[in-house]
Amino acid sequence: MKGKLFYKPTIGETLLLILENIAEGTLKHCFPHPYYHMFCGHTLEQSFRNAVQRAHKKHIIKRHYSGGEIVYSLTPEGMVKARILKMKFEMTKKRRWDKKWRIILFDICETSRRKRWLLRQELTAMGFLMLQKSVWITPYQLPPTFSEFIKEFVDDIPNEDIRILEVNTINPSEDICHFFFPKHG
């Protein structure tokens, strides 16, 4: 089994974190914002400007003029995406295990394979372990915003099913424990 992966945000996701953090601001508020340098590896300012334009076209951020400057803020959809992004970071932090397992089961049809693939990618990035292609597990408590994250994938897909289980034991569990707790296995 492979080890855990750390979630690394894109430039656009970094933009969402910055705007969520400052509520609204101009591009100059983003340089040198701590989130920008922490996640982007000193990406060129033009790349960041391009990300702003893409987010604006997707209606994730809105802009208005104030004092002769363009001011950006999150739209309601952008706020949801920012909350989900923060939840992803919460999921990658080291946490204490409460001796329970959280299992995600999903049934997403072949016609929605791209959404299914994206969901798998996101679960992997958040540190979940794949038991089967549609069965994923984590030993950590899920944040309250996890349901918003799940809705992001299935709201527009009819007849899809995602279940979240919390169980006390899994047998056998040695390989699963070794994945999440390699020093103790």
C-alpha cells in the first residue's frame, strides 16, 4: 500500500483561501499574503492574475470597483468551495484516533465516470485508503463540512448513492492500520 499523500492546492484554490481569509480585497492584498507563499511556491504574479480571471469567469469570485480599484470577493458558490477547501486541509492534519473507522461507500454510474474519478482523487488527497474502487476508509472523525463536500459530487447526478458508515472494528485490519499508523504497525 502507498503512504499518505498531502493535499497541495492549485493557484485558484489558494486564491479562494486568501479571499475567504480577508473577505474582500484587491490583487495587491494577495502579495505577499502568507497563504500565497505557503502553497504556491512563489508562483509568478501573472499566473495568479490568470487564476483570478478564471475564477471570475466561473462565478466563484465577483468584482466591483471601490476607490478606483477592482475589489474581489467570494460569491456564495465561492464561499462553499472555500469551506470545502478548508475541510480538505483539516482532513490532512495529524489527528488523534478515537478507535472508530469511517467508511465511505458510493455508487456512481458509468455515465458520470468523471465525477467518480474526481471523487476518488479527492479522497486519496485527503488521506483516505481505498479498500475497493467505491469503498474508502479513514480512522479520523469527519469534519461537519464533509457532507457539503459530498454534495458537490452528487447533487447534479440523478440516482446516485453515497453512504458514510462509522464502525468500531474491521477484520482483518493489520494492513489498514499499517497504512494509517506505520510506526505502530
